[in-house]
Amino acid sequence: MPCLSLRGTRFSAAWETTSYGQQGKLASETLNAQALRQIDAQTGGLTPGIFPSTTYVRDSDYELIDPGHSYGRDENPGFVVAEKVLAELEGGEAGLLFSSGMSAAMAIIQSLKPGDRIVAPRIMYWGLRKWLVVFCEQWGLALDLFDPSAPDALARTVEQAKTRLLWMESPCNPTWDVIDISAAADVAQGAGATLVVDSTIPT
Ligand SMILES: Cc1ncc(COP(=O)(O)O)c(C=O)c1O
């Protein structure tokens, strides 16, 4: 599943609050392999259970029994653990799982406002490029595509007009080029833009 990882302060790990094993001493690789060691209190199971439930019980006042769980799509306990593991692996602040790469892309693009500007490479996943070219205008979004092989094209395009979102891929589809994410982040940060790195292709 594609993961959107929001970079920032590191996720505060849940295993610190569990009382089993030697949680504090385990390497992060081990903790991630064990899904942050969120041991099931009832059974001692080392991996989180699977929750097929879509909806959750409410009382006679229609209040949720557990306010933390209202619907399976966004709060499935198994997905939440997977999001935390992925955020931890990425050194991100949080993770969100989507059922497809395009749905993750749409969630990000739908967070923009009319008038916002997106900068993206000319060579990228054709499906998203087509969506951007066809639909940006009718959503009131400005789009600039740059030639990724031209030196300084990225920086020049981002600086030309106020950019809200710099969309990059790594590895790129279809070239599998790996970009310098740190350099792209510097360009985005310098322009006050948010950098997105779409890594759907290797997933
Ligand atoms: C870079 C990139 N982004 C997005 C997608 C779309 O992913 P999905 O087919 O899961 O919607 C793809 C699919 O190949 C991709 O390569």
C-alpha cells in the first residue's frame, strides 16, 4: 500500500507505554519488524490483530462506545499500526495509508486551494500527469511542468511564480531515476512550498 509520510519530528513510539519484554533496548529494525511491539494484552500475540469491522458500536444516544473508532476506512486499528511503522521507518511525523497511489495523490491535491500552483516534472507517471494536465485548470490550480534533464530547471520553475506544491517522484516512473530529495527539499523550502515525493512505483 502506498504511504504518505509527513516529515518532521519523529513519531513517539507506542512501545514505550507497553509493559512487556525489553522494549527500550530493541533496535528500531526489530521494533518495526514486530509492528512496534504492540503486544495484544489479551492473548500476548506479537503482531496486531486484523479488524474486519467497518462500523463501531454506539450507545442509545448514538455516542460511540470508543470515540477513537468510528469507521474502518480511517481508523482501522491494524492500518493505524501499519501507518505508525511506516512513519517510524521514514523518520516521519505521521503516516497515512491509501488503497492506491492515485488516491494518495488525490488526497494531497484536494488539500490545495484555487489559485495554488503545482510544479511537477514533464516525465512522471503518465496517469497522474494526465490528470494534472486535464483537471488542474478546472479546479482553479496552476500547473508548471519542467524538463527534469535541464540543469536548474526545477529551481527556475519553482521560483518563477509562487509555488505551493513541488511534486517529485523517486524512483521516477518510467525512468527509475533516483532524485536528490534533499536538494529538492531545499528548493521547495526556499520557495515556501511543500515537497511531495511520490514513491509509488517500487511499492
Ligand atoms: C509514481 C506513481 N504514482 C502513482 C501511481 C498510481 O498508483 P495506483 O495504480 O496504485 O493508483 C503509479 C502507478 O504506477 C506510479 O508509478
